[in-house]
Amino acid sequence: LIQELWTDPECRSLAIGARLIQRVVEYCNEKQLSTIEVGLPGTRFPGLERTHAFYLRNGFVDLGVRMRKIVSR
């Protein structure tokens, strides 16, 4: 479970977040963990739409206030 994942605003759009997610996927594969879940910010968070789109681009699916990525089967 990733409760929060942030990058400094000046470093956004540099694929840092995607690289962090990729490293988590690698770790999960090494440890034979099959699922990653992330908590989304509340509906009043001004960057919610962008955050949601980031996770969709990185293979997560909606679960309501969380999103999930299956990394192995």
C-alpha cells in the first residue's frame, strides 16, 4: 500500500514518479507480492484529476478512493 507519493512540484513531468512506481513493481516481483494499492487524495485536492491520470497511465485501475495495480499472477 502506498499511502502517499509526492514529487517536488519543480520535478514533476520528469518521469520521476513513473520511475518510483517501476521500482515498487520490481520490488514486488522480487518479494512475490502481487498487488500495489495507492490512496488517492480527497475530492477537494486541486491536483486530483492529474494524480488520477498519473496512476491510470502507470497501469492502476480504479477501486473508489484507492487504485490497484496487479504486478504478477
